Amino acid sequence: MALTTTMVIGLGLIVYAVLYLTYGRKLEKEVVKADESRDTPAKKFYDGVDFVPADRPVLFGHHFASIAGAAPIVGPVLAMAWGWLLGLAWIWFGNVFLGAVHDYLSLMASIRYDGRSIQWISGKLMSRRTSLLFQVFIYFVLILVVAAFAAVITSIFVKTPQVATASILFIVSAVIVGFLMYRARIGMIPSTAVGLALLVISVWLGFQYPLVLTANQWYGVLFVYIIIAAALPVWILLQPRDYLNAWILWFGLAAGGLAFLIVNREINWPAYTMFSATVVGGKPSPFWPVIPLVIACGSLSGFHSIVASGTTSKQLKSELHGLTIGYGGMLTEGFLSTLVVTSIAAYGMSLLGKAGAKLAKAGIDAAKLSDPTYMGTHYVTAMLKSFGKVGIFAQSYGMGWQDAFGVDMKLGTIFAGLWVSAFALTTLDTTNRLARFTWSEIVAEVVGDESARNMLSNRWVASIVAALIGIGLAATGNWTIIWPAFGGANQMLAAIALMTAGLWVRNVLNVTGIMRYLVLVPALFLWLTVTLAYIWFIVVVNPTAPVLAIVAIELLLAIMLLYEFGMAVRRESEEAVPA
């Protein structure tokens, strides 16, 4: 019996639902012991700028929109070079044993430490030196996130200018909704109704008035935008924009999931092509250990720990909301990546066949792509030359809509492109805000002069520094190098954050038995995998000097942080810390 889209999507939904109701609840009740009566940092330190209590659906929207971005789509698109089965296996393995646990524990540890960052917590549990090392490591990760996502957004805006117009209008809509929610105080339901109406209008205007700019012009626009967005109070743009974007994502997930359940199309993409498919930097890339350089956020993501402890923990209204937002958010993102793999596995071969003339100009024979070995060697080039970074997913998604609901494929394709760009933008400006926080923490540690420290940690200065470096890297155009560098940094960050969470569980919460090891062992496995992948990346791919410098520094910092972790494991916490 042939495998179909209905089987894959149905199995994914079952896995995630069962996991949330069993393992997730166990973490909440037996490990973290979440208590609604505890005041969260958003209530204790309310300041109207960063510490602002948010309703659960609003905060879920912000958190999910910030963590999702383009990575759970772009990573699985690239990983199809190894075949659909290996990529899906890594997504589900990462979700179950790493990602959801990492996200929830990072959020709740930050809640118990007054909304402080995961890097601050690592210093508290290990040493002050650890905190500084971790801060520097995270700052480089954030720079690579800005670079990778700016490149993806620019590519979409250039190829689909209708999406560019709608995305800009989304931002205007979010500011209006923020005013209605937090200043006019008309209530969440009326504000939501106005916001959704504005989203529909924005999409319609996008179709009518596409905004055409060059790639360099878009980089300039993004540079200015993320500086402003990172420095504004969260209620003006961040909270309402992410909340509205979450409606797009929920609709996209629901409509896409339903479409692929209904259409029941046979999977015809090779389940397995070859172990060392050509993926990273045009080089044969062994699935293990290279896979975490390619599939990042859809499986697990260290960036999530920065969002959870950087912005989400400052807005959580109740500890009982943490499981839905932290644990549930990761599983929802995993379902998004499952949908990406399923759509391409069902429609990707047909699309590549239709692009035969375009592929022939790149020296690729579309008819031979049905051969697994040929596919593994030529897929990434074929995908980039014919559809761009997300185009093969957008069109596969559109074909699913067309077959299931009878709507024009173009509508589904444009929506999918809008979907990706909307969430890439949310991640981009949230990342620059987090880079601002991290930069200020580093400056506070290393700059002794008070006037210099105040000047360098100014929120506008801190926002400009991160934007300048990140957008500058993106503008070099080395996307196939920048993306795996971002992926590796992101996954190494996850390993270190999971080590920190493991120490919190062991030394502070005093959890014993198997639950302790279900955090620590996966963290060490991930650290080993990414370290080997980084070494391969440096030796085989030999990236350009700026990327090589960042990767080499991060590898050194990761080794030093592993040493600090090992020392902390050998001793119990020496001072009373929050439980």
C-alpha cells in the first residue's frame, strides 16, 4: 500500500497530541510544579515597555511567531535532498526528545529567575565566567539569525512583490491594533476583529499594488525597520503584530493540514536518496552529523530559549500558561515542518518536472531527478534555480489547496509566500531586540567606565550594531554558507541551553531518576553532533572569512562551555537559588 499525505499528517497529529498530554503534563506537574499562585515577572516588574502581562492567546501569538520564522520551512526544504523520510525522522525525534523539553524548561527557568536570560541563568548555575561566555556565544548566534532571515525575506520580496506590499501593511495594521488594545482599551475581541479585517485589506492591496525594489534596496529598508522595531515598547508593535501574524499561521496550518488530509495524495518523492547528498556549500554532506546545520527550528532550536527567556518570560501572566506557550509552541512548529515535508513529498516531483526547461539551462536533466542518487546530487541546485529558497514549498502548498478545495493554485502559492515572509519578519525584529538585550549585558560585564557603558548600552545604539553586522552579512549573498552557519550556531545554542535546563532540574528542582537524564543525555548528544558538524563545515566547506571567524569562535566557546558544565555537574549548587 502506497504512503499518502493523509497517513503522514494524521500520524504527526497523533504523535504531537499524545506527547503534549502525557510527557508535557508530566514535566509541568512533577518536574517544574507550576503554580498559578506565584507572581510572574510580568506582574512583579511591570514597566509598560518590556514587562507587560499578556493574555494567553496574545502571548502564544507573539512567542510562536517569533520562534517560527522561516527556519521550519527553509530547513526542511533543503533537507529533502536526503529524501523525505530522513528529514521527517529528524524533525519528530528533535521535537519529542529535545525541542519541546528545551523550550518549556528554558521558559520556566526564566520565570523562576525573575525573567532573566538563559545565559544569566547558566552563569548562576555554573560560574560568572560561564555567563559571559554564553552571552558572547548568543550574540554571534543572533547576528547569524539576522543575516539568514534578512536574506530569506529579501528573496521573497524580490520574487513576489505582492507579498512585500502586504507585509508592510501588516506592520501598519499591527500598530493600529496595538493602540486599540493598550491605549483605547476596547478589548481583545473587538481589536482582533479590526486587526483581521485590516489583514484581509492588506492582502488585497498587496495584489493590487506590488512593491518592486532591488535586493539591496530591501536590505536598506530592513536595516532601518529592525532598528526601530527593536527599540520600540513591545505594546506598540511586537505584541500586536505577532498576535495578528499568528492568526495567519494558525489559518495556514489548519487549511494546509486539512487540505493534505483530504487530498490523500500519494507520496512519490524518494524516501531516501543517499547518505551524503549535496546540500551545504555545494559539497557532499553526510546526514549525520550535518543535519542540524540544515534543519534548525522545525526540529529544535536554541533561538527559542532566547525568545522564551528574553521576551516571553517578561509577558507570561500565569505559570500555568507556560506549557501551552513553551511546550505547545514547539510542537506546533514541528507540525509546520511536517506539513512542509509532506507537501513537497507529494507535489515536488511534479513541479520539478514542469521546470524542465529552466533546469536544463542550469545543466540539470529533470527526467533524471526520479533517480534517488541523481536527486541527492542535484536537488538543491535544481530547487534554487527554479523556485528559490521557499518557492517549491509555496507552490506545493498551493497545489494542495487546489486539489483539496478547488481554489486557484496561485492564491495558495501567494498565501504561502506571505505566510513565510510574515513570520520571518517577526523573527527578524525580535532577534534584533534580543541582540539589544544581549549586547547591553555584555557591555555591563566588560566596560568599566559608567558613561561609556551607558552610551554603548543605549537601546538605539545596541539595535544599530546588531542590524549593521547582520544585514551586512546577508548582503554578501553567500546564502548557502550563511544558512548552515546559522543552523549550527542555533543547534549548539540549544545544546548549551538544554545543559543549563538540566542543571536547573538537577541542582535546583532536585529532580531524581529518569527525568533528570532525559534532559542531560540528549543535551550531550546534541553537543557532540553539532561539534562534529562544525568541524566538518570548517574543513570541508571552508566558508568565507567573516563566517569562518564566527563559526570558529563559537566552536571554541562551545568547548569552554562544555567544560564549565562538566564542572557544575560535579558539584551541587553552593547557594540558595529559586526553585
